[in-house]
Amino acid sequence: MRIFSVIAVLFLLLGSLTLSCGGDEKPEPKMIGVDTLTTEEKAVDFALFPAENKVENSEEFIEKDFLEITALDYIYTVDYDIDGDVFKLFMTRDVTGVKYINFRAAAGTAVEELAAYPESVGFDEDYGFMYDHPEYGTIIAGLKNRRLVGILGFDNEDQVSLFAAWVSSLPAPEAPAPDLSPGQ
């Protein structure tokens, strides 16, 4: 008898949820903490990028489909110029590592083989890769403090030096890493 009561309560709850949402209309899904970022919060994140060789007013917040990859959304980018070579650094606020996994999977299907990245770049536990993208040039990407970071258009040691210094300077996120263990 108790199971029937539980089922009845669930049906009532589902019915009230449908009514409160306006019938067949479904509310837009939201990513808590990302889509609600204020201009000030974004400015704090952009301040994490290096000031040296930065192209003025090149900061960009890409809400979706970074590099035409559906799973790469909410990415910060800033352009840099070293002796006329322009390249882009990027990072995400996401600290779950999911964006790294999605990016690596997409990159792995785009090329036959992912290459090792320069040893001077200190990604977390060797979670990084490098590959040649037909449109954006050489890309190096990896995890630093559980956050996806990378460089587009890499082609010389001066760039990797700036990139490696930036990666090593990134602070650990304030929020603890989510517990993704089974049964949670």
C-alpha cells in the first residue's frame, strides 16, 4: 500500500510541475554559476591572463561552440603578439575537467594522432596534448588546476615560454572539485 502512496505523490508532483511550467513549454536549461556571471566576475577571470605582449582590447568570452566544438562553451580568450606572431590563449572557468575530456575527444577525431606538448608546460598530471588544426594552426591544450587552458596558433619557443609561465601561475579555483565518484 505504501508504494501506491509514493507513486500517487510522484504523479501529483509531476502534474504540478507540468502546470507550473505552462504545459508543454519547458524552461531553458541553465548552467548554474556560468551563465549568471557578472561583468565584474568576468573581469576577474580575464585578469588571470598575462599582461605581457597582450593585444589591447582582444578579450573575448565565447559562450558556445569554441573552435566549432559543441561541448566547448564559456571560454575566455585573449590575443597576444610577440614580434608580429599573433596567437591566442584560452581558458575556461569550469573546474570539473569535463571540457578537457570533450576537447580531447573532439581533437582526437579531427586528426590521426595527438602529439606530446612541450615539456616546459606544466599541466596537471600530464593531462595535455598538442595537434595541428587546419584552420587555427597548432593547438596545445591541457588541465591546470582542473581547468582547461590552451594556446592557438603556437609556432615558436617565445610563445611556449609565455604560455608555460602563464599555466604555472594560474591559481587553484576557490570552489572544491566536485565528487564524481560512483554512488554520489
